[in-house]
Amino acid sequence: GAEPDLKGRHVVVSAGGTREPLDPVRFLGNRSSGKQGYALARTAAARGARVTLIAANSALPDPAGVDVVPVGTAVQLREAVLQAAADADAVVMAAAVADFRPAVYAAGKIKKKDGQEPEPITLVRNPDILAEISTERARPGQVIVGFAAETDDVLANGRAKLKRKGCDLLVVNEVGESRTFGSEENEAVVLGTDGSETAVPHGPKEALAETVWDLVVERLR
Ligand code: C5P
């Protein structure tokens, strides 16, 4: 069994992908499965933490011993994260949050009209939850972790994003052709505000999750 190095800690993990409704039957979404966030929740629970999992539209079963808060949209995810983060030791934002949502929600199903072109969809920005909780820390010493997918200049872009968001750790998933860490796709490097760079080789999502908690535990001491 895992060492209970998160015992007595409350951790919050967001997982999945938000859906931004256009009308009662349609939404703008993304392909996030929620697997990385669920792996983070499972491994934290195994290490003794009280875990709140804010789950956006994931089809995965609730992990045992974890408080699951289902949400749909980015605005709902923000509300749930802010509430859970109030007494959290660590917050890990693994969810794929939509950057934009439709400006207008149509209360009735949008219909095609004979001989007419469709109306364009106007988008507005969603709140950046990671930046918000990082700037307005609910507790001193709270450790906040973000995720980012980069295709090139992984380290430079990751460093810039870490600074922009204000979180303590940023897990950078390399998507596409790997230049820095070899030939495999989807390798990750965890960047720390202290200048640390922890490379995680291609492998199961549990392994990346364990590394994230190792780094969080170091920073909670
Ligand atoms: O800016 P970008 O979308 O690349 O940042 C990704 C990170 O920021 C993830 O940790 C994601 O959960 C978080 N995020 C957020 N609110 C948004 C967009 C992204 O918290 N509106």
C-alpha cells in the first residue's frame, strides 16, 4: 500500500471537460475523458487524503472513498472549485475548461430556417479558474497545480504559462512531435515556481498522478 503522506489533508481535483450549452440539446465541448483527474483522485485517496473530485461530464465511475461533485459548465465548475478550495490544502486543476462559451443560450432548440444561412455563434470568455484561485489564495501555503498542453517550445511556453497563471506547479503535457524528451508523445514535465523540472516518462496516468502528489507533499511540508 501507499504511504499515507496525504493523511489529514483535503485535496480538490477537477477532472473531465466542460460543456457549454447553445440550447437545450446542444453544447460546445471537448474530448477530455477525465482519466487523468480520476487517477489523481484515486491516488490521493490511497495516500490518505480527503478528496473532493469536481467532475465535469465524465463517464467514469465514482472512485471509492472520494466526494464527487458533478458539474456541467465552466461557470458551474468555478462555483464548485471555489467552494471546495476554501478549506483545501491543495487544488489540482486537471479539467479541460472551455475558454469560451456561447454568448446567448437559446431556451428553445435552435431551428434551421428554409432558404436561410445559419446565425453565427458569438462567444464570450469564461473565467480563468486556475488564475483566480492562484491569485486569491483561500489559505496560506495552499498548493495549486495546473495542467497545460503544448506542442512546441514546451519548457519556454510552460514557464510563461506557470507565471501567467500564478500556480505553484504546472504539468505540461507534450502533444505532438517530441523534441525535448525523446520520440514518444504525451510525455509530461512538471514545472515548479522554484525552477524545478520533473520529467515524467510516457506511462500510465497513475504514475504521473503519483509524481504530482510527491511534488505537492514536498511543498506542503
Ligand atoms: O490557459 P490554458 O487553458 O492552457 O490553461 C490550462 C489550465 O488552466 C488547466 O489547469 C485548466 O484546468 C485551467 N483553466 C481554468 N479555467 C479556464 C481555462 C483553463 O482553470 N477558463
